[in-house]
Amino acid sequence: MRVPYPALRRWRLSLLLLCLVLVASRTLAQSVPVPQTMIPAPPQLAAKSWILMDADSGRVLAEHNADERLPPASLTKLMTAYLVERELDRGNLQPSDTVPISEKAWRTGGSKMFIEVDTQVPVEELLQGIIVVSGNDASVAMAEYLAGGERPFADMMNQHATRLGMHNTNFVNATGLPDENHYSTARDLALLSQHIINDYPAHYAIYNQKEYSYGGIEQPNRNRLLWRDASVDGLKTGWTEAAGYCLVASAEREEMRLISVVMGTNSDEARAQETQKLLSYGFRYYETLRLYDQGAVLTSPRIWGGEKNELRVGVDENVHMTVPRSRNEELGARLDIRADLTAPIAAGERVGTLQVRLGEQVVGEQPLVALENIAEGGLFKRLLDQVQRFFSNLFSQWFG
């Protein structure tokens, strides 16, 4: 049966329109971007100030009034403990060294380890007393032992605060007992905690200790989260009437470690609950990836005038990046190497920059360093390299 010509035209036109619709639909489907992971706004806490930071990458995931100077109460003892750990790590102290207990240390009010005047107490016991039961007496005793007194020890504390980048912190004592010139911030305390965890990991287990007994007196750690959340393993509580209830906590899940600082809540229970909100938010919506290892060779650029023709280049510390979950495939890196590298070059010398991107956004930069020493080559080698470099630069100018 023959189809009439007008009907055939209508049939062909309909078929053409259908094809166009299918092509357009397919093109439209291909052009619509795949939706990324939706990250809700961070929780709002019943506290004066807070911050949530990744311990490895240093990325801040949530903050509120994080640079407001506030009384830190016993969070001060994080710096006291840090300096004791530093001296132990450097070999200037031994855990078994005994510390004489002065009447001043014994009489210090507030929370106590209950050391006795005119006794000798090992450093390892005092460090537990400072961290686990927040002993003011133990803090003063260590300050006197390390610096000759609490005031010179506070000078040490401030010098190290400056070294660590704690720009809004000033200590006047080793305990956190009230003083109008004694203050810190959530950001500074998170930074200090990051150094405690990463600089002296051999001592970090003390912060996870749930109780401590000295002289027949057993006391619990006041960090409630050590009992409620198996991933929480530190760090320190604090309270004064002026500071309110404060908590610096750290937790690790699936090789991701977070640090939270909550300052100025109205109860012991509140500081635990508000901290839990921050930690849950960070672990649910972010992940931390280890991108490059310290000392791994990332590239080997040409070096001129050296005993070798190539220089091994990498990073001098592990590179971590914290990103929203399910977006790790968008991570990319760019290596910018200094032009015309010339011997001699010493290991550790900066030769470029590693730039990490998440999509089009730059999310981190890290120095690229020489991983080896390259000495000057002999006279003939240097002359040959000069000729090769001349023609290499010439060809680059000609051919772009």
C-alpha cells in the first residue's frame, strides 16, 4: 500500500522532530552537572566560643567567636603539660626525676592532686596529676621545678605560645586560676592541642586516662566523653565562675582526627553535649585524606651544573587534605618548580610549591623541597650544561 505524499511528509517530519527531541534530551542530560555532597551549616552551640579543626590538615570546619579572648580556666594546663612533655622528649627531664613539693604548691587552691609539702614526687606522677585530675598543686610544683617559680614559668609559656602561633593568648600562671590578664581563645587552644597530639604522641595516652589515684585518693577525669564515645581520647576540661564550663576534646574515627574547643557553657553536661554536636558534624560530612608522604619523590626536574642531571623533589612533611565526603575525585595537584635550577642545592632547600585544588578552588599549598644534596659538577660538566641550557632556552623562545 502506498502512503500518500502529504501523509509521508507528515510522517517524516514527525520522525525528525522525535529525533531532535531525543538528541536534545540527551544533550541536556549530559550538560546538567552532577550534584555535589550537600553540606549543612555547622551546628549552633550554647556556648560563648567554639571551633572544630582537623588535627592533621589544620582545616577549620566550624567556628564561632574563635578569636575572642576569654579566661581559659584549667585549659591553661594544656600548655603546662606541653612544656613538661617537651622537656621529657628533649631528654632534659626523665619520668623518674623527683620534684620537691613546696608549701606554695601544697597550699594552691582549687582542684588538687593532693601532694604533700616537703615530699618528692616523680615527674611522671605530676604529669598525670596535671592532665587527668587537673591538679593545681602539681602544676605549680612543675613550674617551680622547671623555671624556678610560677612567674618565670609563665614567661616560658608565653614564649612558646608565640612560637606556636597563639597570637591571642597571654598566661600569668600555670594553673588557670583567675586573673584579668590571663586569657586565650578557642583557635589558639585548638592549635596548642594539635601540637600536643602531633609533636609528642608518646605522651598522648595520658589524656585518655579515665581516673588517677595518688596517696590513696582516686579521682576521675572530668571529661565525660571519655566514657560516652569510644572515639574520644582527650584532652582537657576547665571551669571557673568567669570562664564557665569549657572542654577541649579530640576524637579519631577511620584515620581522621578532629579537635574541638568549646568555651563558656553553663554546665558540665552542656559542655559534653555541645562538644558531641561539633564532633558528630565533622565526622559525618568531612573526610581527611593523606595525599603525599614526607620524603616521597613527586618529580625530578632538570638541574644545571650539577654532578647529576636530575633533582629529586618532594615534601618535607606528610600532606593531608580535609574535604567534603564523596568529593575526593575532584582533588588535583599542580607542581610549580623554580625555573633554571642550578647546583649546588642542599637537601631541604625550597625549590617550588605544591598547590592542591578541589575542583577550581585552591584548598592548600605546601613547599616543595630538594630531597637530596646536589654538588657542583666538574668544569667540563658545567661548561657542557651551559651550552645545553643556552640552546634549551633558545628553542623555548622560538617554539614557545
